[in-house]
Amino acid sequence: MQISSPLTDTDLANGWSALHNQAHNGMALQQNSNRLAFADPEFMFRRETRGIRMQLELLKPDLAQIERGIENTVVVYGSARFVDLEQAEQQLADAQASGDAQRIAVAERAVRNAHRYEQARAFTRIVAADSLNQPPEERLYICTGGGPGIMEAANRGAHDVGAPSIGLNIELPHEQNGNRFISPDLSFKFHYFALRKMHFMMRAKALVAFPGGFGTLDELFEVLTLMQTGKTHSVPVILFGTEFWKRLLNIDLMIEEGTISPKDLQLFRYTDDPVEAWALIKQFHAGGW
């Protein structure tokens, strides 16, 4: 007689995923009022239980980090589209072999942007190595959005020196899993952008924004707004890549038009050097800019 194998965590997770897809594709399960509420997928995925799902999404990463003794983080934002120098150079070699001018131009841009990847990796390597020498309660842990590009580079820098790091991934229509350099027990996936951004700030002692797209801008400006309005504690914000940020953001125009105050310039600093970025963060916490 065949005996059923024990139910595993993977079975449960895959089952919940299948039930979620079924519930959202108009294929209702048979009604069963006798199910335990937390084991009833149709109940858990109702609009009215959204608050419960949000609370769980707040609690799970928080409790996991408390258990690891993680209280302080350096958050790194940036484009998911940059690759490391080795991959970029291979892309360029392949493009040049093809003779396709457009493909070559794209590959040349990838090589230029790979410099950002390497800078992010160098920066977090410095932070992580320094923090490993501090008492456990004072250590800073690298935290990213968990994806590829600059996020991968930042987690990779911590991984280079044997330091744990955090990834706060987001469930997207196209599959996106946590990058391979995140500590496995600190790789979290979110459904709600709002809860994910809250977790970025809950433990942040600094935020470093590398060149990026809409997501990077969204996260950066939410943090600046929260600090400007006094809704969160002040932390140093570093805009890494002076030319990129000054070309993208005309802060002087905002001051001239009166949409922000000159004192708001104190909320952030520009830099192009990983060592200087770390020095600016330490300067802020030693007494301010």
C-alpha cells in the first residue's frame, strides 16, 4: 500500500499559489463554511481581509529580522537593468561579432553602466566589512529591493566579505526572484509596494540611490518627502552619480519657483566615490552635515 508523503512547506506554498490563481480567475471553490478561517483561501483573498494580509506582510519580515538581531540597515536603490562588467563586455563582444550597429550601441551603453554596478558592489563591500568589526547591536546590514542590477551588486558586495544582507523583493506580473547574493533566510517577497517601502525605512540608517528608473525615483522621493514633512526620522540620503542626478533633477528650478525650500538641499548629498559615500554617512551620524 502506498503511503502519502508528509506535506512540506513547498507543497503548502505551491497550493496557496494555485488557490490564489484560481480565486482570481473566476473559478470559485465550492463553499465550505466549516473551513478554518486562516485555511480558507477564498476568505483570505477577499477584499475585506486585505488589512489582515497587509498586517502579515508587515510582521513576517520584521519578526525574521528581529530574530537575527538586525536593527540597522543601509538601503541601496538603483536600476535593475545594469549588469556586471564581465557580462557587459561579453555582450559587447557578441554585438561586435554580429556587426549590428544598434546592438553594438546598446552593448556599449551596458559597458558604461556596468561601472555603476561595480561601484555599488564596492560601496557595500566597504560598509559590510566595516560593520563586521562593530558590536552586533551596532552593525549595519545592506538592504536592497532584492532584484537584479544595482540591487544584486549591493547584495553581492556584502556577500564578498561574508556579511549577511537583506532583499525585499516584490511580486510582479513577470517573474522576479531574489538575486543569488541575498542571505537565503533574509530574502522576502512582497505583494504590496507600500509595505515594502515601509520596511525599507523601518531600520534604515542611510539610503544610497544609484541611477535608476521609475521605481528608484518613486522610492527616493517618498523618502525625501517623509523626511521633509517630519513624518520619519532623518537619515543621510546619498545620490550616487552626480552627473546623472543633476541632469535628471533640476533642483535649482524647484528652489527658484518656491516649490521647495533652500534648506531642503540638506536632505541629500551627491557623490561619485564609494569611499566618500561611506564617509558622508559616518559624518552625518557623528554630528550631521
